Amino acid sequence: MRDLVAAIRDFGAKPILATQHMGNYRIREGKVYGVPKPDGSVDIADYARLSAVNKRTLQVCEDVGAICIDVANGVRFEDGDNYDGLHTTPQGSEKVARYMYSRLKDAISLE
């Protein structure tokens, strides 16, 4: 990420790093609901892995002074917001876009 931020700055642009969610789990009232497995257990491995990536993303973002957008903590997906584990539907994309806009509108200038 540090190399990517440096390359973005070399282009004369402002780096923006954002966390994200996946569509194969839900978080409700602080509890993670994952994918049921055939043995009756629940798989939250994707949530755990992505949470580690998101935490590191925010650490690096702060360290390098980039613009940080914590989408993972600011947007809650519901049923119908994802096509699959990776892709958002139009309504899911709108949630992400509105959240990102609210964080970026005062952070960057388009002039």
C-alpha cells in the first residue's frame, strides 16, 4: 500500500484509501452473521480476513497521510445490496457512493 500511495503521489494525485465489506456476511447490532456450513457451524473467515486487511489499510493510511474512508464501519449492507460476495447491486453501490461522497466532499477540491 505504501508503494501504491507513493506512485499515486508521483502522478500528482491525492491518494484515497478505503476499507470495504464483502457480501457473504452481515453485521447486525455488533454481531457477525456468516455463511452456514453443512456441519451446522457458521463460516466468518472472510469477515475475519477482511477485518485484518481493513485494520492494516487504516493504519497505513494514517501513517502516510492519505485520505482515509472507513466504509466497512460506515456502511451496513442488507439483503439485496450484493449480487454475490464481491459485487454490489445498484442499491448497495448507492450506499457506498453516498458514504464516500459525504467523507470526500470537504476533503478534496475539484478546482
